[in-house]
Amino acid sequence: MTPVAMLGGLGRAVLGLLAAFGRVALFALDAISHIIRPPFYPREFGLALLNIGWLSLPVVGLTAIFTGGALALQIYAGGARFNAEAVVPQIVAIGMVRELGPVLVGLMIAARVTSSIAAEIATMKVTEQIDALVTLSTHPMKYLTAPRVLAAVITVPALVAVGDVIGIAGGYTVATQNLGFNPATYLKNTVDFLELRDIVSSLVKGAAFGLIAAIMGCYYGMSSGRGAQGVGRATKGSVEAAAVLILAANFVLTGVFFSL
């Protein structure tokens, strides 16, 4: 392959990537605009709240508690090399609230909710249910996308808060039961070390990750191909895109909150 052909292929790939980002950005703006304009569908919004929020609690709780416990063990083992075992409460708290809590909840939502949204909407497209909505004068973006996006932006920060608390509780349980920490001292060190900025950054990350997860599920579902293969590709692509964008957004938001 000649250098000219290689550069041409690279240019086409870059242009295709930029075009994809543009399509997703326009889709997101369209979805957000439908959130703030009537009509509204409270039943769809309530179902989305239930599916994204309440039904995600078990997997979020289990992920957080095991992560918090493992984090306490790792920090204790690493700190023992430098006689710094006492930092376990502080590092568990800041690690869960700043990074691990929001990111793990975001990835769990991407795995559970984004895939579900993409598969549901893609199946509706394949079976022409979306076309039926149009014939009934119901805008698909208004009926399918807006309630799910709004529900994700509201519920994922709440899930992140719950995950942070459960993760810290997991570290507390391991530290006090297995590592010999005093319970009162552990709790005092945890509370004293956390700052308001840590909590605010965690909740903002949750809202951003919820927006990404819902937008990716709806976008890939709406743009899926026909047939079972189209549904499968939409589901797989939505989870991959949501996971990558969540990690990228986490990097950007961490820089915004903690580089000052």
C-alpha cells in the first residue's frame, strides 16, 4: 500500500469518526430538547425510573460492597510496606467517592440499562412499532428517548450516592472485622477526610454517566439495522460506546474538579 493510500484511509477513518460524533451530538441535543417541551408521558417516565433506578440497586450494591472490601485489603497490604496502614479509612473514602463509586456504577448501568434500552428500541424498530407510533402522531423521540434520558440523569446520581455509601461500608466492615481497626476512629477519619467537593464531583459524574448511558442506548436502538443481527449489533455497540465514553468523561470531569 502506498503512503498516499495509507493517508487516504487514515483521513477517511478520522472523518468517519467525526461524523459519528456529530450524529450522536445532534441526537443528544434533540433528545434534551424533547425533555423540556410538552407533551410529557409520565407513565413511560415512571417505568424508566423503576427500571434504571430501583431494579439496578442489587447489582450496584453488590459491586460496591465487594469493591470497598477489596480496596481496604489492598490498601492495608500496600501500606504495611511503609508502616502506613492507618491511611486505610481515608483512601477507601476518597477512592470510592471520587473515582470507583461513580465509574463502577456507570459501567454497571452501561451493562444493564444501556443494553436493555438499545435492544428494546431496536426490536421495536425491527417490528415496525416505531413506525406505528409515527402513524399515531406520537413522536418516537418524545415517547421513547426523552423519558429514559431524564430518568437516567435523575436516578444514576442517586445510585452513585448509594454505591459510595455501601462501598465505604464494605471497607469499614473488612477493616474493623479483619484488620483490627477501631470502628469509631475509622468512621471519624472517613468523615473528616471527605470534602464537599468530593461528594459534588461524585454526583455530577453520576448525572453525566447516566446521560451517556441513556443516550447511547437510545441512539443505537434508533439507528439499528433490520433483523436479529441488527438488534445484536445495536446492543453490542451501545454498551461498547457507553463504556468508552463514560471512562473518557470520567477523565475529563476529574481534571475539571481536581486540577484546580
